[in-house]
Amino acid sequence: MRIDPKLIIEFAAVAEEGSFTRAARRLRVNQPWLSTRVQKLEHILGFQLFERTTRRLSLTERGAQLFEAASTAAKACEAFDQLTSQLSRSSYGVLRIGAAPYTKVIRQRRKLIEEFSVNHPNVHLELETGWSLALLGRLDECEIDLTFMIGHIDRERYEAIELRRFGVAITVSRDHPLAGSQALGADALAPYPVKVFTRSLNPKLWDALHAPLVEAGCQLVETPEMAEGPPGTMESSSIAAAFFDFGADDPGAQDVVRIPLTGPASMPFQLLRRAGPVSQVQDKFWQLALKLSCEPATT
């Protein structure tokens, strides 16, 4: 019995989501059409795959037996689609790389892109700017080939090259009471409001980065503009701002002072790619990143 692979993919999606509505949204099709497609598969097989009630959708015994094989087939088709997309782009010499806007000051990122562009002038490198979680989603969907990211990642889903590590720096105006400090503990900031980026952009990174400030009882003020990077000006001498400590890479500003925060664990700055097959163009960029990662880091 030969069955249309698309029917198998659609069945697997409904089973995984436990809902025709969610599966239709995931597959970007209409829900009634998807329901008809599953009914068509059931007609071909000669038995029901789902028990349908007004409140829930569940697999029948035979449906459950088929689900594992269907899920494997669906993942294989997805991997095939991803690889063909990569190969299509590589045949035209296109490489799409994601990066958060604040990473533009990082020396390793600049050097990697510049060296690759010089060494491979026939490859069109496209830099896609966005926030970390959104970029990971685009990486999963094969909309980009690689992405830079600060923070910890799922090692089963992605391969990573660590290029650098960053702690936290506190930005204050030059007339702030703490402006003369060489380094700051979190307790010293407890009397002052501290601007930070919006937590919803990356909750895990936010929690890890700001843990010492939270433990010290600091008043953290989520500010959308902080997602762009450390501020170049401070509107008041009674507030502070916390962001990654880019050290000598940060050009700084005349009106502010950046002071390292002691205590928090440093966060890795990494280049990521999906686990699995890669194109020749991707691998060239990856190998250059590996070479760069072995060079001594400067702060």
C-alpha cells in the first residue's frame, strides 16, 4: 500500500499537537481541510486513527502504533526540506547569519565576518538582525544558516563554537556617587534603580545575567531601549544600567562610566548551527570560526 507522504506528515502533526486547530496553525492550512485529509488517510487505511469527542482528541490503539513511524517519517521529510533549502542557497553562494544588534561591537564577530568576506568574495553574506530567541526560531526553520548568540543553549539541538565570554558592566553618569569605583558588588547598587533589558526577550538569559542584582534586592527597571546595548547617556545621576561588559570592544561615551560588576558568572558568546548536515559554504564559515576561537582573547 503506497500512501502520500503528505498525509503521513499531517497525521503526525495532529497527533503531536493533540488538536486539529493547533496542527492546522503549525502547518499553515485551514482546519476543516486538515480534518478532511486525516479522514482520507483513515479511509485508505480502513480504520480510525483518532477518537474524537467534543472535549478531547486522542489516538486509537492502532493510531498510537502508527504514530511513532509517522513521526519518524515526518522528521525525515523535514530534514530533507531543510537540506535542500541549504543546498539551494549554497549553490548561489548565499550565507545568512543572525545576530542581535548589540553584538556589533564584539571584535570576534566583526573579525569573523570581515575575514570571511575577504577570503570568499563570491559568497553573498547576509546579516539578519534580531533578538536571540527569534533568531533561534529562524535557525530552526532554516531561514538563516547560522547565528551568533550570548547565553547557554540546548546542546542536543545545536552545535556551538564559543568565541568569547562576557560578564556584566554597570553604566552610570560621571556625576553618579559610584562613578569613581573600579569594580562594584551587587550590594552597592541596592539604593539605586538599575535599568535592564526586557525579560520577555530572553527569560533564561535575563535570570542568569541579573541573578546577583535580584539577590541584592536591587530595583530592576525593564527598559526596551536596553535591548540595543549599554546606554551612551544617563538621564539621571541617581540611576544605573546593567548590560554585558564588552570591555575594550565598547567604544564607550564621554558622559558615562562603565564599571565591571563582580560576582556574576560570565556568559558565552557563541556561533550556532543546527545539528545535522551542512552546506559547503556554511562549513567554510564554521571552520574560520573554529580557527578564530583558538586565538587568545583580549578584554
